Amino acid sequence: MKFTDNYSRGCKACQNGRWLCIFLTYLCNSSCTFCPSPFRNRDFIQTSFGSDPNIILNYLERIQFQGISFSGGECFLVYDRMLEWLNFFKINKPELYYWAYTNGINIKKEQLEELKKYGLNELRFNIAATGYKDESVLETISFAAEIFDYVA
């Protein structure tokens, strides 16, 4: 059997410990029993380097990261914030790979198209949040697969 490396740059960055996860909110529109989030706070932003994008950028200039992920809670609940942060880091660190995590609930197709335009490379869905077979989420995944190179 021949092994084919078809992992995304995001998967590789994660495997190498060379990515920064930015939690854009802890608010969520699902209620997963396995959720590790200690609270549900819309305005709480957190990374390993704090919540100021300029300070985070300073760390990114000194550390050899390969990518940035956006997570939450549900980052689509603060969609404008996600666009703002993606745009800020894409302008300042265009060489990095960018992805986001979502439960897929209530995402608009226009949002996916706009995120691609702003430079998001990949979208990862937690379909366990909706019982693995929510028709709306599965349709969103199908549409996302037409837009992004990698959808998981």
C-alpha cells in the first residue's frame, strides 16, 4: 500500500505544533455534552498570547508558526469579528495558512464565499454538535466543499 500525503497545511501545522488557535468567542448555539468550554461568553477572546491582535502579531513575528485557526464557542456567532481578525492577520502574515472550526448551524452561503475572498483556506465542521445528520449542516458542508480546498 502506498501512502499519499493529502493532509491540509492546517493539519500539518497542527501535527507539528506550529499553529495558533484564536478563540473568538465562547458563545455557542449548540449544547454538546462533551464541550470543554467552561462558560458561554460572547466577548471573551483568548489565545496563548492574550487577546490583543497587535501583541499576538508580535509573537507571530518571532515564532515560526505555520497557521492560525479560529474557534470558539461558535465563531460564526461573531462573524464580523472573525472577518476582522482574519483580515488583520492575512494582511500582516499572508504566508500563514488559515482555517476555522464550526458546528455549521445557521451559516449563510454568502459568508462562506466572503471568508474565501478574505483568505480563509479551510473550514472544519463538528457534525457531532448536530447529531451527525442535520440536513442543513450537511448542505452547508457540501457548499463549503465547492469553495474551499479543504473541508473536514
